[in-house]
Amino acid sequence: MAEVILSQSDFEGENREQLFDDCCSLYCGFILNLTDDDKSYLDWIGDRYEVTRVLNSNRCDRYVSIDQFEISQALASDGIDRLPGCSEDLLLNQIIWRIGPDIGGIEQ
């Protein structure tokens, strides 16, 4: 599925916003090389939420395969738009927030 591998350094610099737009809208999936803080967050939160269960089940040590459709559905299932209890400064949370929930899946 995912062939593009991205890391923190890819999101630094002048192309940051364009990369966020591309990875959260154009790619169906990609692999993220987790920072130490991202990894610590996923270890701490475990599978308490559907979105973190999806992330942890698609994780292999320092890498997580992100499928934007799966993440969007998980966020909608949880009724949230970002990772709970996670700093907004973390790259992983910024990516998840930009993907956002599948609005059709959230009950009003």
C-alpha cells in the first residue's frame, strides 16, 4: 500500500505546508518514521481509542503505515478530530488532525 516514507525532517522548511497538503489529501497512504515523542505517545496511549488502535496495529517499531481513509474512519468512530492527550506540537498529531474524521461517519 504505502510506498512514500516520510520523517520529521521532511516537514521542516519552506515546503512544509505543501507536504502536509499532499500527504493528507493526495496520497492514499504513506509510511511515517516516528519521532521519539511520537513513539512514546503511542506506547503510552495504547489502544484506548480506535484511531490509536489503528495506528498501533499498523506500526513496526519506529515506523507506522498511515492509510488516510482508515484514519479518517477511526477518528469518526471515536468522535474526535485529533489524537487525544497528545501535544499539538507532535508531527503525528498534526498529520492526523489534517487528515480529519470522515464527516459522514459522525452522528450529529
